[in-house]
Amino acid sequence: MTWSRVRPALPWLVMLGGWAGVSLAALGGQTAPGTNHVVVISLDGFPGWALEDPYLPVPTLRRLAAAGAAARIMRPVNPTVTWPNHTSMVTGVTPAGHGLLYNGLLVREPGVPPRVEPWRDRNDMVRARTVYDAAHERGLTTAQVDWVAIQNAPTITWEFPERPPPDGQVAREMVAAGLISQGDLETFHTRNIVWRDHIWTAAATHILRQHRPNLLLFHLLNLDSTHHRYGPRSPAGMSAMALLDAQVAAVIRTLEETGIADRTTVIVVSDHGFKAVKRHIRPNAAFQKAGLLSLEGEKITKAQVYSVPEGGSAIVYVTVPDASGALLGRAREVLKGIEGIESIVEPAEFAAYGLPQPTEGGQMGALLLTARDGYAFTTAAGDDLVVDAPAGSLGSHGYLASDPDMGSLFVASGRGIKPGVTLDAVDTIDLAPTIARLLGVALPKVQGRVLTEI
């Protein structure tokens, strides 16, 4: 297939033109291992509603949608943050099944604030089997570029991680090819996010040219950073989306130049949408006033109760034994009536949100807080319970997955995808079983479904 030849005359929802591809139902998951390819491109923070704007300049995404299938919205999982949703994409289960609630592993110690550690091995964080595990076990090759919750995964064949090791195989190949210098590799994580997206794109296209993996997971970050800084629907955000479109185009061009486009399915997704923020809620300030935590200077050093923010939601932890429930009861009382808090969710309701119980895996807290429109949670304590959002923090996510603004992107095109299909909605947990079907591998015990209609 040559995606670049598809030219939709109208905006993406019309879905005219395209390629007479083989349907998933016809494939039936019985393809021979090693003959086909799936490329998943995640555009972090790309709202599902953005493609409905006919003046957003993303011609590559529109061509892919016209040649294949798209959903008006992909429903994320709670919490609507990056690592839990990317993990649900590859496991087909909610955080209640895979265990990841943050952009890293929550580490808890008695009497002190819990902390999130991102640079932990995949096996320390993810409790569920992934589609790349299933592909590897079937003898297929796998690759990842800037994917998350995947460090030291034993079933990834080639990788260029978020923090690429200077001595990594792909990194060495890229230095030899003149795509990056050794010095830039050694200081990679300190460079600006636009440049890092550029290099991650170069890594993805390099891996496709040199290794042609059966499954590539590729993640880009610039838009998320831009939306956090300026909020959604800003000129800066639109510029970032246009740049992402060009980076997707580079991947498509590489597939065509390497001669594997006809055997490749491209799936472009995102992990969550965004909301504008005007005010910041500080639950830990309320806990400080109630004597439930203490500071040294501006740093919270001791805590009996502590709130970990996730943007539009927060999770409250009791860090010391509380058999009587007195500490948690005090926490509930001081939270009531704080400006901007929409709801205080109890453990009995966690399952309905796809969240684990506090007793399952040690990651979930005792309460879930949700924010109203225009508000987001922060870590800080201090005198004020609610403050104006400072410049540079005007957008957030983490709101309930049922919020339409949290809806994410879904476009699929190429081998095995019917042309001209528009769905109202799909779920993030549908991605893994659909990828498994396309690759002809088994991924049992998922909560999502194969998207046979595309």
C-alpha cells in the first residue's frame, strides 16, 4: 500500500477514498509468524476531538484515516495519565489488572510521603502479560522507541528508550550512521523535548530500515509538554500537532521505501486528552493545617496522610497504621468543601473506575479525589488551599476517563484494516487484543476486545 497516494477531498470524518485492504475477520489471526508488521505510534496528549477541526493541518493523519479506520474518540482508562494508559494499550486490561497507577512505581515508607520512581524495571511495575511478550514468545521480533513502563523488558528485541543508554545497540548504530553524536547521547535527557522527539523519530525510522521488527511501539512527547505549558487549543499546541503529523509521515515514508508497507498495519493513538486549568487545589495544605503532615521549609518531610496528584485527580494515602480509621476520617473531614474538589471516591467504588483496591499490590490509596473543570491538584502544602495556576501550567489531564475532554486519538490503516470505517468510540484496552489478532498471536485474559469492525 502507498498511503501517500490517498488524497481525501473532505475532512477526516467523511472517510472517502482508500485501499481495499484485507479485513481482520478474513485474517482470522492465522497469519504465519514473521510475515507481517504492526507499527503503533502514540502521540502523547493528542485529544480525540482535535481531528474534527478541519483547519488543523495534519494531512498525514487524515490520509491514514481516509485509507483505513478511525474513531471519533478512544476512551482512556483511569487515571488518565501516560504510563497507566500506555500499559493498558499493550496489556488489554485496566490498572486494576496491570497494577500501574502513575508514571512510575509508587514507593511507600511509614510516616513519610510516598514517592514515584519512574526508572524501575518493567517487571517491577506491570503485573499483566503484554502483547509484545506474546509476540516474542511466538518468535516475532519487537522494538520500542520512547515507550513507557518497559525498562529492561526481556521480550523487546531492539530499543531506543526515553533515556537511551550510550552503549545500547541501536544507539551505537545511530552514531555510526551519523544520526546522533556520542556526546548528545550522553546528555540526551537534558535536551529540549522538540529535539528529543526528532531523535526518537530518527530512531524509529532507523529500526524500521535496519531491522524491520514485527511490532514497533513508538511514543512522542512534545505535544504533551506543550499542552501542559499553554493549555489545549493554543497556537503552540496546533503547531506541535502539525509537527507530529510530519513525524508520522516520516514513518510512513520509511515503510514505503523499505518495501514492507503492504504487509504493515499502522495504528496512531494517544493516551489522553487535555483540559485548561485556571486554579490549583492543594490537599496537602489542608492536611498540614489539620496536623496530618509537617514541613521543613517548603518540603513535606513527614506525613500521616498524603495526597499524590495526577492532574485532574489525586490519590490519598494513609502512611501509618490506622486500624481505627481515625486518621482517614480526619482527612475526609478536612477535604470536604474545598474549592474545586468534585468528588471524594471511596474504595467501594474503585472497581467501577477500573482501579485496584488498596490491599491489591500496594499502589492504590484510601481515597480518590476528582477535580472540577478548570482545576487540577498539586503536591504543595502551605497557607492557601487553592491558588491560581502559574504561567507554564495551564493544561492538565488525569480527569475521569468518562470526561469527553480526556478522549484520545485512534486511527488505523494498512494491512488488515477496512477502508472508510468510522466508529463513535473504541477503548484503550481494545488495542492489545487487536494488535495480537493482526500479528497472529494469542493474548488471553484481556478485558478489551478485537476491533473486528475495522
